Amino acid sequence: MNQTSIPDEITFVDFSCPHCGKPVSFPVQFVGRAEECPTCSQILVVPKPGEEVGAKLPIPFETARLRFRRLTPEDSSDLLEIVGDEELVRYQDWYAMDEQAVQKWLVDDQKQQLFQPEPTFYLALELLAQPKVIGFVALTLIEMGNFEVTVSMAVLINHNCQRQGFGAEAFREAMEFVFNGLNVRRLCCWCDSRNLAGVRLLEKSGLRHEGHFVKNKFMKGEWADTVQFALLQAEYCSAA
């Protein structure tokens, strides 16, 4: 996170990159955070002082029914069922994709590192019972400063797999990954106010309703209201 200003007279953690083995140093405030190795550009997790080697990004990880992992080119047909569904993406600020657009997305995603300013970092939601991707989690860096990171998160589930608890299961585990796996200070989520299922998911997941913005976003030919939800890492850990 070389965009963060580092004050004078600060304690650093010295360790080796788990990918290239080269020496790395980050401010102690970065402990537990996902950062980019300045030598090999791979993502590592800054260890506690005294540990000799940093950790690799804790991906993949699992729930009782889902595996969270990076997208691959082989996911094209499963993703097309999701992002090609006009009704499913009705309240998204992007239009349904065709096969060519999905394939381009997957190629571009292979180059994406976690918490780069642009574009979004995606995690596939794959069923453990069968090799099928039924949705994805989208993480986007929205603020970074004073050693703290704020991210935006969204979850999208295949229409055929809804009303089975997958959305809530995925969202809960993604929150655990963001707060405890990546040591993120604040999580924000935005939702079209007409997306009642999305609003209910955010409410049930324990996020705080922070605002209702009237016709503040122009989407698909019309001005739409959006609602904002958020949660602090301290609040999440306290509730847990």
C-alpha cells in the first residue's frame, strides 16, 4: 500500500516474502493486512513482529457448502448464467454480459491483485457438492489512509440457487475474510433501494444503515435511490 503516507519515527516489521523470499518491511500498523510485495508484486499478509516469513493470502477458504476461490477461465459458462441474466442484474450499475464479455472479464481478472484501486477483486463461490460456480463476491478498495483500509463488498448468487441461504452464508464468510483475514477497518455496502432482497441481506448480516440517498445514481436510463450500510471491524469483533 505505497499510497499510504508514513510518518517519521515509526516501528517497522521486517520479514521475508512468502512468494519470492526477498526481505520486506512494513509499518507495524500493517500487521495482519494484505499488502503487495515490492519485489515480486504478489500479495502477502504482514505477520506479527518476530515472525520471519509473511503469510500468503488465505484463499481458497470454505464454508459448509461453498468454496471461495479466484475466478478461472473454466468458470465462463457458470458465470454467464449469472451475469447474463437481465433480471438478476436489474439493480446493478452494469448491464447483462454476453459470452464474449465474460471471457474478457476473466482474462482481465487474472491480472488483478487484491486492493488495487481499480478494478474490483472477485472471488468465485463454488459448490462443494459439485464443481459449479453459483455466484461471486466482489471486493473494491474505496479508501486508504492513516494505515487503515475501507472496502466495498457485494455478493451475487445465481437465480436458480436463491432462497436456499447461499447469499447469507457467502456474505457472513466474506465478512470474516475481510475483517479477520485481511484486517480491514471498515466495510461499506451500497444497494439500490428497490432491491428489497439485497437490503434485507445487509440488515440480517448486522450492518448499520447509514443513509438513504434520493435519486443520486443514474442507472440504466433512470435516476435511482441508493442506501448505504457499513460496519467497523471493532463492531464485528465485538458482536462475534
